[in-house]
Amino acid sequence: MNLHNPFTDLPAATALPVPASGEAVGTPAQQAFRAAVEQVESLRQRLREVRAEQADARRRYWQQVGPAAEAVVQARRALFAPLEEGLLLSYFSRLEHRQLQEVILGNARALQDRFGEDAADILRKYGPRRRVEDEDEPDSATSPPTPQPNSTLPPHEQAAAQARNRRKSKAEKAQLAAEQQAQAEQQAQAEQQALLANTKSLYRQLARTHHPDLERDPAIQQQKTALMQRITEAYEANDLYTLLQLLSEAAPADQADDTVLARYTQALHRQQTELKQELQALKFGENGFSGSSGKKREQELRQIKRHLRAEAEYLEHILRLVQEPEGLREVLRELASAGHDTV
């Protein structure tokens, strides 16, 4: 099917190419488009491979250390109740209350940072409150001009003027950082809107051609229903590449205008950037799972498992001690003497 209306439809992209030997064919726009398609497909394939590798590594990891790690998590969660109860007792001094809060916070951070557990409620409850600065600073619109420090002012007035200048400088830096952040967000939003415009146009074009409600033949209607599901999933994921694939399958002989191909190529370049960022996050981010492999990895896992078992036993010992106020005080003293903020 040929689609010719440039005002309502985007022309169909050229069929997704296979690498050709010899001299490159087509216009520069077509060559750039084909290269962008190949790069996106290469990145998508690499993402699939890394996900499979990490899923397998994570599965083997938790088969070996999962039970030991779960025992540590449960032991650390069990500590919260007696520690929080200790905060309600007048038995402890103000200094010991502060130490108890540090122990609770450290325990929550260990759960969150080491095991990926959700401890946000504890961190919010006992975390240090953000100090509100400049509460006494008068409104700049109504306050008189701040005198500049000079040698003729008394020392206390010079110090006050310098403090006001420092606060003003901090406010200006914060405003500049906020403006830069807003500009970055606007640019990212503009790029996202451009990508959405491409995917939306392709989605509408494909939907008009393949919508099952327009087909009377039951067999063909079933085929179009499955195809429309693929189209919708690609659109909801802002997956321009898959939409272009589906478009080229529908009309492989059509040739796209160079201007439209240039737009597709730019959007595919943005997808490349997103895929590279996703790949980096998957390999090296907080939720990534990389490291050594083979015998060395097996040795590391056995060592980790031994450490986790020892940690769980120690935490169970601490839990027995902190059930009573005197035992809890003993734990606080031991932590302080060892220079530790938490268990």
C-alpha cells in the first residue's frame, strides 16, 4: 500500500536494511538512517545479552547466599522494636538517646544500602532534620540596603554584614543552580516531545492501516488484532525503532523522503543515547550485577556467605542483649568504646 498524503501521513520508511557489501547505495540521508537503525539494533541486542547474563549471575548468587542474606535482613529488622522502645525510657540519658537514634539510623541504612530493603520510613523518622537557614532574614523587597563591611564600622556590625553577604551569595548560587536545572529539564522535555511526535505520527499511520475493526474477514481480523497489539505496545514504550520495523513490513517498497528520514535518524540517535545510558546503568549502576566469574566468583560467594552467617549470629546475640535496658546500655557502651555508631 502506498501512502501519499504528506499532510496527514508520514511516508513509510525504507525497509530495515541488511548490511550490504561493496559501495553504499542510496542518498546520504538513507545511508545515515540505515546506520542509525543498525546501531540501535546492536544496542538492543547488547542490552538483551547483559540482562540475560545478570539474571543468570543473580540467580546463582541468591542460590548460594540468599538464605544467609535473608537471615541478616530479618535479624536487623528485629532490632528496631527494642531500640525504639529504649527511646521511650527515662532510664537512658539524653546522650544515650542520641546514640540510640544513630544505631537505629545505621541499621536502616545497612538494610537499604546493602540489601536493597525499603527503610525509608525509619530514615525519615529518625534522620537529621534539615536546618532552616535565614529564618530571621528580612524580606529583601522591604528591608533596607545591607551596609557593606568597612573598617569604620564596629567589629560586631562588620561580622553581621559579612554574614548577610554570605547568605546572599548562597541564595544566588542556589537560584543559579535551579535555573540551570530548569533549562536542562526543558531541553530534555523538548527532545522527548520530538521523539513522541515521531512515534505518534507512525502510530496513527499504522493504526489506520491495520486496525482490526476495519476488517471483515475473521482470519485477517485476528492477524490484525495481534499486529495492532504490537503497534500499541511499541507506541506506549516510545519505541520508534519497532514502529519503523512494523511500517517497513507493511510497505517494504516505499521510499521515504530525505527530510522525513533525517527526522527519523535524529530520533534514533536519541534512542541510542537512552539505550547507552540504560546499558551503563545496568552494568555499573546500583542495581547492576557485575564482577568476577568462574572459580574466583565461586570463592567470593562462599566467603560472603560465611560473613553473612557470622553477622546473623552476632545480630541475634545483640537482639538478646537489648531486650533489657541494662543489656541495651551495655551494647551502647561497647559500640562507643569501639568507635562505632551502629551495629
